[in-house]
Amino acid sequence: MARYRSESTYEQPLHRVEPDTRWKSLRQGDRVSVRTAPGYETTGLIHAVTEDHSAVWVDLDGGRGRTLLHCSDGIEILPPAS
């Protein structure tokens, strides 16, 4: 009897992701708008950016705390709408 094995996500190889050009231009102290999905947007201040610009810490406005965002999360980080 043959055994079938399905690979779990933790067994699959890692793939390198590259941030888009907007993420590469982010700097500590920048004011940004974070869009998680169409119609869901908030603003905040960049607290820290990793050296390769793949991850960003954002202090959200309105006392909503600090959040870590990764470029593979499918989140847009844009200059705030005026």
C-alpha cells in the first residue's frame, strides 16, 4: 500500500520576497497611510525599518499601538492622503 504525503507549510522551502519601490523609500519618522484592504485604511508614523526594507514598524495614530508589517503581508504603505 502506497503512502501519500502532503507537505505542510512548515516543510516547504522559503522563498525570498522583495519589497516594492514604495517600501524601499520608507524612512524612520515618515508619516504614512496603511491600507490593509480596499476600504480599510489608517495612518501612522514609521518607527523602524529593517535594513532590507522588508519589514516596517508603524506607530498607528489614535493610540492604536505599534504594528509590525512585512512586505509579503499584502499591505500597502503610502504617503497619507491630503
